[in-house]
Amino acid sequence: MPTSAIADLWDAIGAGAARESPLWEAALRPPDLQEREPAFSELAEERYKLGLETIYEGYLLHYGRPRLFAPADGDTALLLGDY
């Protein structure tokens, strides 16, 4: 995936979460602190890339270490993981 397409993918995930809630917008890390490494999107067709990375980011918020977000506490992480 070209570098600009990867950046667009991460920007889309962050922007979507920010539109949903100010709480989620506050949890979004600055771009230079985000870990923008694709996990599964490289394996998928273009139309599935955003969905796969969004779902995986939600999983990481629930069970791991999120790449794009830094929630203030466990409750916020749980809520954001349901985005």
C-alpha cells in the first residue's frame, strides 16, 4: 500500500472516532506518536482495508496496546474499543 494510502487509512480511523465523541477525540494520540503499522490491511482488497484496521484497533483497545489512541483509563479504553 502506498505511504499516502496508509496515512489516509489512519487519518480516517482517527477522524471517524473524533466525529463520534469528544471523549474519543481527546484519546487520539498526536500523529507523530501514533504507531501507524498495518496489521491486516495489507492482506485485503482495498475496499476492506479501513474496516479491518478499525476492527483491529478496537480489539487492541479492549485487549492490547492501541496504536492510535491513548485512553485516560480502562473505562474509556473499553468504551472506545466499541467504536
